[in-house]
Amino acid sequence: MKKYTNTGSKDTRSGFGAGMTELGQKNENVVALCADLIGSLKFDDFKKNHPERFFQIGIAEANMIGIAAGLTIGGKIPFTGTFANFSTGRVYDQIRQSVAYSDKNVKICASHAGLTLGEDGATHQILEDIGLMKMLPGMTVINTCDYNQTKAATLALADHHGPAYLRFGRPVVPNFTPADEPFVIGKAILLNEGTDVTIVATGHLVWEALVAAEALEAKGISAEVINIHTIKPLDVEAILKSLAKTKCIVTAEEHNILGGLGESVARVLALNHPTPQEFVAVNDSFGESGTPEQLMEKYKLNHQAIVAAAEKVIKRK
């Protein structure tokens, strides 16, 4: 088993901020729009260094999406930033009509996604955003796992033409992907080879999947771990290649069990390779207030839950 090392825990939103800082220096067409959350989205450096390319829209998220769509007509590459709940649920109509329908080159960047938003509670902990965004025709959907990958994805999106949704979070999490690893949209990353069970994970659950693989190895179970950072387009080839060996799969995500990565994978299985599958996800409920650690434990979004799911699915082969 290849060992991945936590090189220093960081929040993924800071990876986005670092990516925007670099883009500000490299690409004069990149512009940033924020809905009154400069510090939370780590836009500080971009605003300081490129004030003429930074637009503070205020608490007017629908206007922000409309303005971003308009800026693309002049050749600009707008990156919008606010909390995931406000980036998707609050402005879904504007995204559908002004961005997706007309194929505008807008990058919708969303922090504070999922349960790990923590103490702000259920009203802010959107668990439906991946489902909402992946259903829009032409929308690329990315959910990164750590600081380095979030920075790399931010840089990659500037070179990708078309509407895209980038999802990241607030909590400090292990930073383990190589800083120089290129981010290829739609291409999964094989983190650990195995023969008994495939674990595909996204976002904060990728590290938990690696920890689970170590625990399974101690039990004599060989787990293959794949980082699915791009939910849409999904790397079907990588999933099917792994299943040809393992014959069973666990999906792990910080999202509702309905509409997320798990359902996308289930569709792949139904169309290509019917296979036993277990889901690690929020079981169709809203969240609540608590620390990220408390919530991940209560809603069973951790390595212990992945181990249990792997043992269960293996028995179904």
C-alpha cells in the first residue's frame, strides 16, 4: 500500500485563495466577484493586488451570477465566490438561465460546503449542491480533497472553457496530495491499488478512505482507493477498470445519499457492470449544529463507516 503523508493540515478554501492569487498574476482576463465574504473565500490577496478586477457585489448573489455571465461576453473569466448554499440553492434559476443554458464561461466557486461547515447549522450546510449542479447540461462539477488539489483545480478551471462548479470547505483537513500534481478535469486519481474492494471517494472523504484502507489492510482486506475529484464528467473508465478486479464498490461523500457521487456511480454500474455497492453519505436528512468532527461522526462520514461499508459489500459479492 502506498503511504500518503499529511504534510500539514490546511483548509481547502485557502487552496482556492492561493489559486486565485496565482491566476491574478498569470491571467489578466481572470476577474473575481464576491458576495460580501472576502475573508471567508480568501479573496484578500486578489483584491489587494488587482482591485480593478475585483467586484464586491454584496449580499446579492443572484446579481453576482448575472454580472458574471455578462462579463464573459467581453472575454473575461469570472470566478464567483460565496458559501455553497448561496452559490447554488439561492441562485439556481440564475445559474440555469444565465450561465448553463447559454454556456457562459463562469466558474462558480463555493466554500463552506457540506456538514463540515459546522456550528452554522442546517440552514447553511447544503448537502444537495452536487446533485443540483450535475443535473445542469454542460456543467462541470468538481469537489476537491485538500489544499493542494483545490489550488490546482482553481488554476485548471481558468484554462477550461465552459460553466463549472468548484466545491470546497472551511475546516482544516490533512493536506496530502503532491503540490506539483497536475489537475486533469474528469480524470480520477488512483491512490492505492487493491483487489478485494474498490473505494471511490470525493472531497473530505478521500483522506478518510485512505485511513480506512489502512485499517482494512490490517484485517487482511486489500482496498483500492480512487479519488473522484470530478463528479461530472465522471471517469467511468477508471471505475470499471477497478471493478474488473474487485467486483464490489463503496462510494463515500459529504453529501446527501440522493443525487451525489454514489448515484452517479450506481448509474455506471447499472449500464455497464451490475455490482454490489454500499453508500457512505448523509442518509437523506438535513444537518445540525456541531463541530465538524462531531457531525462527521454522528452522520457516519468517517473512516470507521467506510470500513464497515467495505466489509458489508464484500459479503455481497
